Amino acid sequence: MSIKVHYHISQDRAGLPQDYSGARHFTPSEGQAIEEFALQQLAADYQVPESAIEIRKIEG
């Protein structure tokens, strides 16, 4: 099952303010919390701390 997650990133990898919003599809593993999984994936992909990412909306 694919879940669409809308997110906002408030800082770049250098810690400077940034205003970026986007959406991405994720397919989480069974029993894994989608918000936690999405935060980890987005933080790794954009190389920013998880605290810089705000999950705005989750669509099933």
C-alpha cells in the first residue's frame, strides 16, 4: 500500500532557514508507523535533521 505524505522543510543541511514543501509516496513495512518512517527517509534524503521536517498531511 502506498501512502502519500505532504511535508515542509524549514532549514537546509547547513542549518539556514529554508521554505520548501513537497509530497512523496512511501510504502512502509508492516507494523511501522508511517510518520516515523517518512521523517527518517526525508531526513536522510535531504540530509537535514528530523526536527527540520514537518509532516503536514498523510493520505492513504
